[in-house]
Amino acid sequence: MSDGVGTISVLTESDLRSVMGLDEEALAAIESVYPLITSGIAVMPPIMRIDVPSHNGEIDIKSAFLPGHPGIAVKMSAGFFDNPSRGLPSLGGLMVVLDAETGVPRAALFDNGYLTDVRTALAGAVAARHLSNPDTTRAAIIGAGMQARLQLEALLLVRDLTEASVWARDSIKAIAFAERAARDLGIEVSAAATPETAVAGADVVVTTTPSTRPLLDASMIETGTHVTAVGSDAEHKQELDVSLVTAADLFVCDSIPQSRRLGELRTVTAGGIDVHPVELGAVIDGVVGRPNASSVTVCDLTGTGAQDTAIAGLAVQRCQSAGLGTTIGT
């Protein structure tokens, strides 16, 4: 963080896009937060959410203090899911970074949700690195939006994929996704007619939708498959059927309390079903891991303020090094 008092760096989406993407350093930054969450070292309050039902929207406020990080990010993330019909992205928002020693505002990041997209995709890659089989070559993506695309791209950081399938409720979007991803990523990508056909034969599956009802159940998932669910981050959302959560040989969360409140553990807990989740930090630290190559593993990523502090700190550092942004007096 800058030592200047009374000044703040304003960073635009174009500034942030020019320095931030899916790369190894950013992946390591996101990976590093999970052991801090699991150990209790991270100071991370519960997510605050404002529902806007009349416009199919929500605003989430997330933050965390990570010892050793120079800044604390407070993120206001807006998800308005009818926006694509208006020609607008479904995700938006901004982050403010405060100096970790003084609380003085140091940067305002008008990223319009871009950094959230990046850190969520990197989290999926972290989960796949530690939970999918090392010889994974085939991915299945449920959903065809921006996060679906980024999840597939991020998987290539940790696994040597040769092919992928995609399913979305809008088949035209799925076909367009497949054509573009195949061209840009250099792997074979096909659109599937159903979720069942999309996940058939997949080594790793990623769900990326705002669905309010289950899209996958235990009968669809073959032995040896790893499933990462990133869509359920509110009490009304659900991508995985209870049968899949309970049948998994290992069920992992980024944060168990968040998953029980907002994620895929919510319906299991509400039903009084006994499961034994572990946190991703424990997997990264080697406390627990994939039982064997034939195991079915599931990771529920509800998204954490710790990720936002980590990605925002790296973004500010890179922008400062590149001389980007506008400094204004406060």
C-alpha cells in the first residue's frame, strides 16, 4: 500500500484487465487463502446479502483481513440475472481496499465484477488441482456464461485437458460457447443435449449456474469423477441433488459455515442428513485428500472474502508497478 495520506488510487476495469488474468501467480494467491480460513487465521465475517427480488438481483458484501497482507478488501458484488436480456453483464460491482495497518482507504477498484470472475475461476482450478485425478483429460461444464468459460480456461492451468463438453438451458448459447472455446483454447469442445450426456465420461465437472433446483444427481456421476460447484451462494440456489452430496467419498467446502448457510450443504443440513465435510484448506495442507483414483469427490465453492482481499491486493500491486490508475485526493 502507498504511504500517501489523503490520496486514493482509482482503478478502472480496463486498468485491471490489462494486468490481471488466469496465471500462476494469481492462482497461488488464491490457493494461499484456504489454509488461512481453515486454521481460523483469516478474519472473515459472514456474507451480507441484499436481495432485490423484483429485479432478479442480489448484492453481496464480502471482506476479510489476512495477516501479512497489506490491504483489506471490501467487495460489493451485484448479481442481476436478467441483465443479459438488456445487453448488460449479470455481474457487477466494485471493491475498496483499506490499509491493513491504519484502515485508510488506499484504492477503489471499479472492476464491474471482473476480479470476482477471475478469483472464482482460479478457485475452481485450485479445487481441481487438489481433488481431481492427475491424469484428468476431459471436463464437463454446466452453464455457458462468462464463469463457465473462465472455469474451463482455468482448468488448463492445472490439468492437461484434451476435450470438454458443455450443457446450458439455452442450447444456442451452449453451441456458441463450444465453438468459441474450441477455437480459443485449442481443445475439442462439444455442446451436449442434456446434463447427463455432458457429464458422461468426464473426469472433472464444474457447475456454474444460478440454478434454484438440482441439475446433477448421484446417478449421473461416474466413479473417479471430481465435481466442483460454484453456483450456489444463496439460500434459494442449488445445483447438486442431495444424493450427490451424500454419495461423495469426500465432500469439501471453501467454508463449511458458508456452505451450510448458502451452499450445497444447506439442503443436507436442513434434512438432518449426516455428512462429514472438510474444508479446502485442510486438503491443501495435506490433512485429508482424495481417497483413491475411483473416488467421487465434490467441492462446494460459495466464494469468500479472503479470495477478494487476495486478488484485490495483487491487482493493486500490479497496477502500481505498471503506473496505472488515477490518484485523487480525499
